[in-house]
Amino acid sequence: MRKPPLAAISLFFVILVSMTPPARGRDVDSPLYRHLLDEAKSHLLARSQEVGSLIEPASLEARRDWVRDEIVKSFGGFPEKTPLNGKTLWTKSFDGYTVEGVIYESKPGLFVTANLYIPSSGTPPFPAILGPCGHSSIGKAADTYQSAWINLAKRGFVVLSFDPVGQGERMAYLDKEGKARYGPTTEHTMLGVQALLVGTNIARDFIWDGIRSIDYLVSRPEVDSERVGCTGNSGGGTQTSYFMAIDRRIAAAAPSCYITSLEKLYSTIGPQDAEQNFIGQTALGIDHADYVEACLPRPVLICAASDDFFDIDGTWATFREAKNFYQRYGIPERVDLIEAPDNHGFSKPRRTAVYHWMERWLMGGSDYKPEPETPLNQVEDLLCVDTGQVNLSIPGAKSLRDFYGEDARSLKEERRKKDVSRDVLHRELKRVIRLQETSSPIQWEREQEVVQSGAKKELLKTEIEPGWFLEGDLLKPEEISSGHVVLLLEDILTTPVATDKIVEKGIPVFTHYPRGLSAEDRLQGNSLYRYFGDYPLYFLALHLNRPLIGQRVGDVLACIDFLVDEFPGKEIRVISNGRAVPVALIAAVLDDRVSVVEAKGGLITWESIFEATFSRDCLSNVAPGILEVADLPDLVAAIQPRQVTLQSSLSPEGEVLEVEEAQTAYEAVLGEDFSRMKNLKFLGAESE
């Protein structure tokens, strides 16, 4: 008697285990995050209503095609295909399968290291599986991935498993011993910052590696190009979701331990490392369900864990929507879900479900046998190059870090060639930071007034956008004896400015912490916080197509409006610290009423990030494509002839630069224009 499909058994079993609440990830919670989450929910609700209104097959197909096109458009499209130059480096035989160490170029000089598993018996051409790897430092050689690839090969599939960038043999950040400096998620986000600066998204390069890997796979004579599947777990589940939505050569897919819903993702652990985020995705109304629905009519198995940090309730919500989407097309059996009562990982229940799913759709049926005990291979036996790193073994090999650095240098040369008018620069800056300008006059509330050190202190606030209040403290001396007022932009990570000393000179001070830079907005979580700060907050803003630097600049311009009205005839002097420095510079470029800018402890240039061994807290102020318009020294040049003072400027690693180092960095960006910076002053850390 033939056994029932595993998917049917798993559906019954999940009803039993789902009564136990799954373990949740760390809640993401800050005032600004909650505000942006409300905005995200409104977009996702509108999306859900739109998808639910689609009935006719033609409208479902139109939605499918639109999703694919918008995802590709979000990162600027793909490069031209170039020769893969694929090579088999070695072949090793094992019980029931052989493995080849292969290498190919997804772009010229960008080598992809991979293992090709081939069945030892059977008649080619075989169906094939693309196996992207999750966030394992050893990439394709990780135990759970090996188990999947070996068992698929023994069941008659050719499997190509490749190292994603920043994993296995493709690390971009190596120490002197040739070992990886960082784990995959950290390296991905280091590179992700650079990708955003030059106007793309590291997700594009992950997807491009997948597309070129399929190109290589279908070029093999052992492979039936009409029967290609894809499966991966965690980060590999992310990649599987992308590949299946974008590349229609994938005939069946099974993403594992990734698919949830954006609402649940945002409400629990928040957005994750760089390649798992598309710019403007939520504003467009593209959710995880769209990855599945973009596969229509191809079959998709969603593999999930009860106790995953990717919320299981969101997984079920996505499954129900996608199942209904396929139902309206008349093929509901082509979407299914398995939930295993375990935690995050490519565990045996999910692997086994994948085998049966791929056999069903790519071989015409399955015997539904369980996974047997599987001897695994040593990591060293699966390496493609002798050093274990392509950049150390292959002359001329490049990493994404090299490509992004080349892009940054090209953009600098393009900026130097342009003779951009003030109006054009203003327009381009507003575009790239996605500035949302306020159309009506802002009404400020004065909540309290106290006397502090002989001065009056008021808390001012205004609802600058629905649900968000812009706040600041106004410290006003009893006698104003200065011709200017100070707008102080603080960062919780820096030492506060002694405002009482300024007020003693008869100067009013308005202190404002730009969004995400106050104590209540700074949370601590996993290791990514060490380098990137509140990355879930920053990525959520990018999902909404509202980079935080744009939100911050809008707030600062409103503060300047207030000071001009409150103190008519007074010059505006902006003092900024730390991560508030880029905000101050952009605001000063856009508003000529700022007469002086003093910046302390700010990043010296965005260009310097591309050469640094790491970057710290630079994600906070990234606007996608900002280097197409200006680097930080270009902003200072645009403020001239107004006075700008830079004190204790920082390298990307957070080290204070000597004055000569800061000047050299500026000259590297500005070239000959640096000599014309007459009203720019550099000060060292020892200056008062």
C-alpha cells in the first residue's frame, strides 16, 4: 500500500504541536521603531487588500510579473552576462555519488566556489537542484547542507551547492593569517553598507550569483535543464525565495526557515542582515507571500520550524494567502507547508520533506522513504582551492569589496566632472535622501518652562508627521547678547556639549537629538549591534523607502525654521556630534540660513569605508546612492564660503584622525577643489 504524502502527515501533526507557543526572538522596541512599524503595517494592510481582490487568472499573473519586475528595479537591474569560465578542479568518488570541485565567474574576477554532486547510477540527463547555503562560515561544507546534497544525489539528482559571498571560500575580510575576520552576517552587512552607498543592494549580487549558478548547472550535460529545483535553509532560504521568484528556470522550490510575514518579522526580531532587505519593499507592498506567489504556477514547499526565530504565525499567514492565491488559479496543490516541532536549521524532517517534494514534481513521484544515516565528508575534502580562500589562491580574483570600491571611485570621478548648480544639487540631495518636505506651517507646543543656571529652559514639541513628535530643549539666557543662536544636534554615543557655557555668553541653544540617536532609541541585541547599531531600525526605514538620514534632515530643517521665527535676525550656528554630523552637513547645504557648522567626532568621508578593515555605526546615515550625488567633503564644499569646522574626525573604525590625516582624506575626495576651501578648518582632539 502506498504511503500518504508527507505534507499531509505534517499538516495533521502541526495541529498537535502548534498548541505549544513557539519561542520568540528578541522583541524590537523603541519609540521610533514603533512609529515606523505602524507605517509599515498600513502599507502591508493595503497590500493584503489588493492581493485579496485579485480573482481572474490574468490579474494573478499580472501581480506575479509586477513583483518580479519591482524587485529587480529596486536594486537597479542586473549586469550583462559574461563568460562563466567554468572549471572542474577535482573529482572524488563516494558511495552512491561523486563530487566535483568546480569554480566559475559570476562576474569577471568574481569567482564562485561550488561542489557538484552527481549520482553514480542512473541515466542522464538528471533533474537538478541548486543548493544555496545559509549563514555558515564553512558554507557548502556544513553538515546539514552536506546531508541534504548527498541524499538528493543518491535519489537521482545532480546538486550544485555554492558558497555565497562572505562565506566558505569567498570571504572579503581576511586577517594576516588568511582567516575570516567576521562571521557571515557581519561581513554581509559590512559589504551591504558599501553597496547602498554606491546605489545598489548586496541582495542583487546574491541573486546574480544564483542566476549564474543556474547558468552553470544547466550547461552541464548531466542535467535536464527543464527539471531544476532549488532549496536552502535560513540565509539559503532567503536566497531560494529570491531565486524562485526571479528566475523562472526553477521548476520547483522549497525555502526552509525563512518565510514568515513582514508584519511578524518586524514585530519580533526585526529586519536582519543586509542581503535580506530590499529598498522600498514595504512601501511598494511586497511581502514574503509575494516570493511564493511570484512562482505561479510552479510548485513551492514552505519548510518551517515551530520554535524558529522567524515567526511561525507569520509563516502560516503567508502559507494561507499563497495557497488561496494558487487556489484562484486552480492549482492549490502546488503550494504546501511542513512545520517540524524543532528550531531553526535544516533538520532531518525538513530535509526529508524536500526530498519528497522534489521527487514529486521533478521525477513524477516519490516512494516517501525517510532519510537514512548519512556519512559526511571532511571540510578539507570539499575545498575548491588550496588555501581555502579564492582571493589568496587565484591571481586577480576580486571580492565584492573590490567591486564596490571600484564603483565608489568611478562615482567620485563622475562627480568631479560635473558642474552642478546649486538648485540641481539641492534637488538631487532631496531625491537621494527621500526628503519629505512639510507643506504647512508647524505649530510648536511649549510644554514646560524652568529656570536653569540663570536661563529659561523649555521643552518644545510638534507633531511633524502623524504619530511622530519632533522634540527639542530651548535654553534661553535672560539677556541675549549674541548675534547668533545655536542649534545643537546631539548623539547619545558622544559626550554632551556643555550648553551652560554657551548660554553664559548670551547665546540661546536649541538642543535636538535626531531620530534614532537618543537614549530611548538605542537598544542592544545580537553581535551585529557592535558594528551597525540599531540595524533593524535602519533597515525598517529603508524598507519604507525613508532612509533615516532623510527623516533626520527634515526634522533639522523644521528646527531651523523654528529658530528663524523665534529669533528673527539672528544667524544660525549648527553644532553637531558623532552620527549627527552628516545630518548637519546636508541640512546646511539645503538651508542657506545656516551660517556656521561645527562638527565633532563625525565620519571623515564615506569613501574611506571602502578601504577600512571594518566600519562602525556607518549604516545609520546611509542613503541609497548618496555617492552618486555627494561625499561628505562635497557637502562641505557646497556649504562654502560659510564657515565649517571639523574636529576629531573619525575613521570608519571609529579612530580619531590627526589633522593631517583628515586633510588628506578630504583632498582624496575633492582633488584640486580642496585648495579652494578657504573657510574650512580642521581641529584635532586636543583642541577646545
